[in-house]
Amino acid sequence: MSARAESIAVREPPRTGLRNQLIARMRPEDWSLLAPNFEPVTLKERQLVEVPGKPISHLYFIEAGVISVVVVNSEDYRIEVGIIGNEGMTGVPLVMGDTRAQHSAYMQIAGRGHRIPAAAFCEALKHSRSLSALMLRSAQAFMVQTAHTALANGRARLVERLARWLLMVHDRMDTDAVPLTHEFLAVMLGVRRAGVTVALNIFEQRGFVARQRGQLTIINRAGIEKVAGSFYGMPEAELKRLMSEFA
Amino acid sequence: MSARAESIAVREPPRTGLRNQLIARMRPEDWSLLAPNFEPVTLKERQLVEVPGKPISHLYFIEAGVISVVVVNSEDYRIEVGIIGNEGMTGVPLVMGDTRAQHSAYMQIAGRGHRIPAAAFCEALKHSRSLSALMLRSAQAFMVQTAHTALANGRARLVERLARWLLMVHDRMDTDAVPLTHEFLAVMLGVRRAGVTVALNIFEQRGFVARQRGQLTIINRAGIEKVAGSFYGMPEAELKRLMSEFA
DNA sequence: GCTTGAGCGTTCTCTATCGTACAAAGCAGT
DNA sequence: ACTGCTTTGTACGATAGAGAACGCTCAAGC
């Protein structure tokens, strides 16, 4: 038993320096199960990682950058339902036993991560209950995020939703500089580009953000939190709780 | 092997007459695992089945009636993120390995079903991979519903959202009569009560519904579908696909 | 038959946001 | 430096829906 554990430990690839929180929370034996199939990838802006209706080829564990998950309907109405950074991964449907993506997922802010082929991931899931437990929790945390996005979409005003979104992205970034145009922000929130511009003007006037072309910088996070009010925070607290039992 | 299957078959409680689609899709051995702990329940209007933050005591498999799942934030902003009828069950967090409810869930339209204690359900999940696969698919179908609710909340107009909601409820009912007040409809959609009244007037003028006090009757479903447009249908199609491999 | 209250119809004003449009400003390539 | 494209600032009318209010109506209980 301890001999077996040791032999696994010997084969265990290094994960020091990795910042993905799911990887960090994996048991050594689960990491060993996945690591041989992990492939480091750099992730460019707008790079698609999932296409609705299509089989999922790889799961992406994010080290840096932000992925947008966007629901699209048959008339091409679209809206972001959640974002994924170094706290999570893509490929929720695989965790649930499906092979296809329901939603569109792509890099909103360039970064890097590790990916694993869908087949290898599913194989590992089958062999480790502890791994699948961790993945399920991660999926659930994402569900909570989606539910609160539905709430914000229905009840919050543009400035509140924008504030919420900035905070969520900021949580997943190393720097305070968010490299995004108003146009893309508007698409995510499902609002007019001009509306975003006006809202960001207000934020700038209040000293919450500084703006550059194609980029904005978070200056006063607390101020933004105040604007977002109760529309920000619950999914984040829930993520913490859901992950707390995993070391 | 066949002897064992037979002995299970002998112990298998009857499930003829049950209309819950998850129960219908269960393998005989999975049904046998759960059935001893199932308890038939009648479900009254407004009866709470899950309270946010509280441990989930039972899972409810719905035979008739409709449950609303409502997300609530710290300032008591609330909105419905999905509904559950005889196609599903409550207790998604348990399937994901959590013990607490994130959202509020209660009977929107009275009905009946079967419930099982959370502990017994989790025990059964541990013992049967096929059962947990089925439950996971059901959970995923609900996630898709939530995502499309987020889309509708962000992009659709009141009439479209109302149409979508009526169709979703109608799908889960035996009759065309929906026993609900405008007030409750408004709460679900996160809009004004007066807005619902006006929208329903339009529907009546077009001959889509008939209205009584505290109730409305679907008359022309196709007309309502036309109003809902692309905001209705994808989760329903996805549910069908996700369940198709289970008998 | 009368009272009461929930449910509903309607109205009025107000505001957030849309749709559209256009010009200014910054950046990239020639 | 010039050109052309992307991004941003701004404006203006249109509109959906909010908020608030009030009276009517129906059903149930007295």
C-alpha cells in the first residue's frame, strides 16, 4: 500500500509552478493519471476551445487568461453565461458524461494552460472517484456562476452588470490591465457597444478605472464592488466553499 | 449472472404507472437500488423542497406538477433559473457531490412525486455507475435550461420570455390550464405584475390563451411558439438528445 | 345579500437602454 | 507623412419596461 503509493509518487510529473487551482487540488495519484496526457498550450485571443454541437476534443485547464462561455441559440442571439480562469477548466459536458459542447467557448483574454484529449480525460475519470468528485465540484461552481449570470441579466442594470463582469475577470487576472475593447464587452453582456462606453466613462469619472485604446485598467476595485452590489460575490463564495474540502 | 439478475428482478418494486421520465429510464437494478427508499408524496402549491444554504434532505422525482428553481442573492433579488417537471428531479447539488442547496426550489404548480432521503440517494449513487450517469445527464439538461434562461433574461423581451415560460410549463403539464396568478408569473420572470397582465392581454387578443382568475388556458400553442421564437426549444431538444442513450 | 380581499385592468410618468448614426481619435502599414 | 481601419465619444429619437397608483371584479366567507 505504501509501496504502491511511493511508486506512484516516483512517476508523478512535476506540478510545481502550475497555478491552476484544480490541478493544485488534485491528489497526487490523480495528477499522475492525467499528467502523461497533459500538453502545455498557449492560448491566443479569440481562440475557440469549444463549438456548440461539436464533439469536445480537449479539456483546457487554464493557467492564465480568461475563457468566455457563450450560449448561442438558433437565431444567433448570444450572451455570456460564465467565465473560466485559473480556478477551473473547460469541458463540463464531458464531466457529465456527454461528448458534445452545448456552448461556445473561447479565449477572451489570451493566456496559457494545459490541455488533455477528451478520451484520455474520460478514461481517467472512470478510474478515479476522487478525480471525478473534484471535477464535479468544479462543474457545479460553474453552474452557480451561470445561475447568477441569469439573475444579473434579468434584474441588474448595465452598470451593475459591467461592474460584476469586471470584477469576475479581475479575479482571474494577474494584472489590473484588462485588454478588451468596448465592443467585445458589449457582446459578452448582450448590450450596445455605446452603452458600455458610457458606463465606462462613469467608472472613469469616479476613478474606478483608467482607459486606454483596447484596454482598461482597474484602479479602485472597492468602488467597482460597491457598484456591483449583491450581483457580485455569491458564486465566488460558493466556489470557495465547494473547493474547501479538496485540500 | 442471469440468476443474479433474476433475483433482482424478483425484488424489483413495480414502476408501472409512474410517469417520471428518469425513473422510466433507469435500469431495473438501479430502480431496485432506489425504490425501497422512495416515498410517494403529494406536493402542494408553494411547498418548499430546497432552501438556499441549507442541506438537502430529500430528492424529489416529479410525477406531476412543476417546480421552480429560483436563484436568490444577498439583497433578495431573485429570478427563476429553471423549472422541473416529470422529466426530472430536484437535488442537482447532491449529484455533484455537495450536500447543500444553492437555490430555492418550490412547487410552482401543485402535483405529486416520489422523494428519497439524500443519504439513501448518495449511497445508491456510489454503488451504481449507470445510475449516476443518468443523474448527471439530467443535471446537465438542467444546466442547459439555466444557460438559455440567462440568454432570454438578457436578450428577449417580456412577451418572448413569457411565451417561453408558458411553453416550458405546458410541456410539463397534462392539461392546458395553468393555475397561476399574474403576480407569481411576474416574480418568476423578474418583471412587473402589470407587465405580465398587458402581455397576457395581447396573447388573449391573438387567441393564444384564455384567461380566468388565477388561471390561464393555453389555446393556441403554435402561436405562442411563434412569439417565443428561438428563445424556446434548444434546451428541450438537448434534453431529448441527452436522454436518448438511456433506453 | 353584503363584505372583504386577492387578483386584475389600466393609466401616467419616468428612466434605462436601444437603434442608428457620425465624427474624432488612435494605431498599423505603406 | 499619408491612408485606412479599428476603436471610441457622443448625440438623438424611439421604446420597452419600471414604479406607483387606483379602481374594478370576482369569489369566498359572513
